[in-house]
Amino acid sequence: MAEVIRIDEAWLAVDPLDMRAGFDTVLARVVAVFDAAHPHHAYLFTNRRANRMKVLVHDGIGIWLAARRLNQGQFVWPQPGTDTRRAITQEQLAGLVLGLPWQSIGQDGVIRVV
């Protein structure tokens, strides 16, 4: 199957986002936190309870905004602190959206620490 949305880099915003935010608000937050919305980059946000996530992707032509909600549990998210953003690998992104402990996932997709 052809790839619909190419993601070369994924970025995580540490501070929570109001999940009522739409395209323009999330795009403004991306620019504020990451300085710009680069083509083929994904920008991930969660709410305070970390049970909902929004992902903004710039595909080079327009932007995509996706939402995900966990019916049980929470996304593993860093605590707000000095870092406001963090780069994550493709493997970590795949683990994060499933609710796995993505910080422990290495380049080869193997979970080494729980």
C-alpha cells in the first residue's frame, strides 16, 4: 500500500494541550514550541490526563490533524519540566501511539527496559 503521509521526524511537546484545539490553534502551538512546522514532521501533543493525543503533520502541501483516545490507561508522556520538546524515533513513535513505554524502545524496536 502506498504511504499516504510521510513522516521523517517526530517531535513531542511536553506541556499539555487543550484537546478542544483545532487546526489553527495546534499549528500556532507548533510554531510557538518548535519554532516552525517543517514538511514531513509530526508534532505530538497530549492532554493533562495523558489519555488523549493530537498529532499535527505537515505533508509539504497542507497539514493533517489526527486525534487518538485511549479507552483505558494513559500514554507514556514526560513530565513537564525544563524541556518543552523532545525528538523521538520512528520506532518510539510507533510504541507511543500504542501506549507502550516508548522511552525504552531502541533503534531496532526492541524494548530493553521497563
